[in-house]
Amino acid sequence: MNQNLSVLAVFSLLSVLAVGGGAAVLPETKELVVNQYHWLNDDQFRDIYGLGQVVPGPNMLMVMVIGYHVTGFLGALLAYLGFFVPAGILSWGASRVWDHFEGSPWRVSLQKGMAPLVIGLMAAGAIAIARTAIEGELTVAIAVGTFIGVSFIRRVNPAFFVLGGGLIGLILLSGTGAGMP
């Protein structure tokens, strides 16, 4: 199959599976992009994901970087369209049905049932990224410190914790070669 069509197909599939947001499909994204199609390696995927966390805008714009890596500008455009258009159309249609059944008991039940599903999918995404990024005691300490900072210190923008963790990793790990691409 043509690489551009593959990019469109992969991200269109992920779009439809992204119940609860892009983080819910991170494990499948990694599986397809790294293991099945070999467009990126683990380190590149982790770095692109990290970049998506610190730049303004939706973090799943990272799909454009992956598409660009595969086939350039057209790949970026197709990844963007593939990931956001199908989900947008499904969301629009679902919202029409959702509004129609306002006050229905099944709607409340569905909401209560979807919440744990979405949390589980997001946790799976975090675990998929952690498996590529955490290698050794120092990276565990950086991850735990960043998690604690983001979770309990509300007055500081989380991006500063992410950037701080990256800076600490750069300084402490650059001499050892551990965890560095």
C-alpha cells in the first residue's frame, strides 16, 4: 500500500478508537507506528509524544509530526485529517443522538459506565509511554518527582515540571548514555 494511504488509514482507525481522547489510543498508536509499520523507533515515539506535551495546543497534534516523518508535508496533512475528521464527524453525530435522549435513564448509565473505561484507556497510554522512557533508578526518580509535582503543587504550570524533568535528565543522564537516544 502507498505510504500516504497507510498514514491516512492508520490515523483514521486510531481516530475512531480514540474514546476519551488521544491518550486513550497511545498504546495502539505506538504499536502501529513503531512495531507494525516501523515508521519510528521507541525513542523517536517517546520524544514526539514529549514534544506534544509541552507545545501549546492539543497534544495529539503529534500525529502530524509522525506523518511528516513518514512522507513529508502530505503525510502530516493526511495524519491530521485522518485523526481529527472521523472523530469530529462521529462526535457531531453522537452529540445529536445524545441531546435527543436527554433525561433518559440509559444515558446516565452509559455515562457512569464510560468513565472507568476512559480512565483505564488513559492509564494504558501512560504505561505505554513509561515503558519507553523509564530505564533505571534515576529515570524512575525523575518520573515520580514529576508526577508528585504535577499532582500536588497546583500553583506551578505542569509544563515547568515536565521541562525540569527533561533538564535534570539531560544533565544527569547525558554523561552515562542511559536513557538517551
